[in-house]
Amino acid sequence: NCMERFYSSHCFYCREDLGGKRFVRSEGRPVCVRCHTKFCANSCVECHRPISVETKELSHKGRYWHEECFRCAKCYKPLAKEPFNTKDDRIMCVRCCSKEDAPCCHGCYKSILAGAETVVYKGKSWHDECFICCGCKQPMGSQSFLSKESDVYCTPCYDEKFAKRCFSCKKPITSGGVNYQEQPWHSHCFVCSSCSKPLAGSSFTNHQNQVFCVDCYKSCVAKKCNGCQNPITGGVNVVNFEGSSWHEYCFNCKRCSLSLANKRFVAKGRDVLCSDCGNKE
């Protein structure tokens, strides 16, 4: 009985008399505050120091903290009286946990919080204001855009940087167009050199690096046959003599109308005669 009274009034570890002193019971045994802190107290997850009975202790899922150590792992906000979440064994405030789970903006590399306006393209996310054109650096907003490798461009910047340029006006060709002599043209720029009629999809003729519609070529450019006075256009054989030209089928004797193609003839001024007619004069 004497031993029982001794152990009930003395610290289990240091045997100090606990009469009138504060003590703690550990597994039914009296322990002074000092020995409890040294041998029995839980260790704080954050600072790894013992949690004394003189300090308020917080616990969560079998882990323990000093009240002042129970803070958000990201922003260090005290959470003893605040709602919190856990992620990968870390204690975090609701806001930081939300940021942790949120996708990362590919522009500014900050978290995209729930409710924020976002753009998702090719599996990557941006804040709406961070999704900008690589050319003019302006936010895309609701306008259409085009990509080149990993870069994105608004339509005007893409056209300015990558589109083919018209051989005539040197401006970008954004749609359609005509290729002629390995050069790109706007359809509205590929026109007759005389009357400016659009030639896309129509027949035309090149003369001295200029293009003409069929009508303008006949009336303004083509040589006139010295026989019928009609234009000499492509696809027919031509006879040239002393600055004058004839369709092969018009190169006939002026008097007897005998065809002079590949035959001897006699010139009388602007007229041509066969040898027989020429010898009669």
C-alpha cells in the first residue's frame, strides 16, 4: 500500500513528488509535465518538436501539430479555425488546394481557377487574356486564329507572315488566287492589260510579257492579215514578207487567187502575184 501511494503521488519517470504540481496521466500513470513532454508527447508534423501539454494540440488523421504550426503548406495561412483540405499529406487552405488542382496557364504559368474564362487548344489551357497572337501580341478573344508549329496567330498576322503574295499588288493572297508562270496572283489582279477584264477561267494570250483577253489581243495586238484584214491569231500558219503578214490560206495571187504557199511569187507593191500573172504585165 505504501508503494501504491508512492507511485500515485510521484512522477513515473523522474520520481519527483507531484504534490501540488500539475501532472498528466499517461496510460494511467502520473507523469510530470517535463517528463511528459520528453517521453510521452506527440511530435509536431511541421516543426518535429514535442507538443507539450501546456500547448494546444491539433490532430488530423493520426497526425499532430502545435496550433501555431497548423498552417497551409502553400501560403502559410493559419488553419486552426479555418476550413482546409489535404493533398499528398499536405495541409492546405481551400484556395491553395483549388489552385493546386487547377490546370496551369500555358501563357503565364499560373493556375487557372474555377470559373475563370479559359481557352483550351491542343490539350493546353490558357487564361482568356493570356491566349494571344504571336504576331501582334493581342488577345485572340472570339476571333478565329491559325497555328504554325507551336505558335498561334490571328488571321491578319498569319496572312501577313505566311500567305503567298500577289505578283501584281504584293499583298497577301488569303483565298483562291491564280498561278501563272509560277507566280501567284489575286483573281481580281489577273486582268487584261488593255481592258482590265478579269482573266481567271478565261482564254487569254501573252504578248511581250503582258496578258490580253482574246478580243483585246485581236483588236489591239495581233497583226492584221494583208489578205483578209482580219487578226492573225494563234493556231494558224503565217506567211511574212517585207513587213506584211498573211494567213497561209489568204496568201493567194491577187488576180487569179491561186494559193502561193510554198510557190514562187512576184510582189507588186502590197500585192503578190503568181509567176504567170506577174509575167503577163
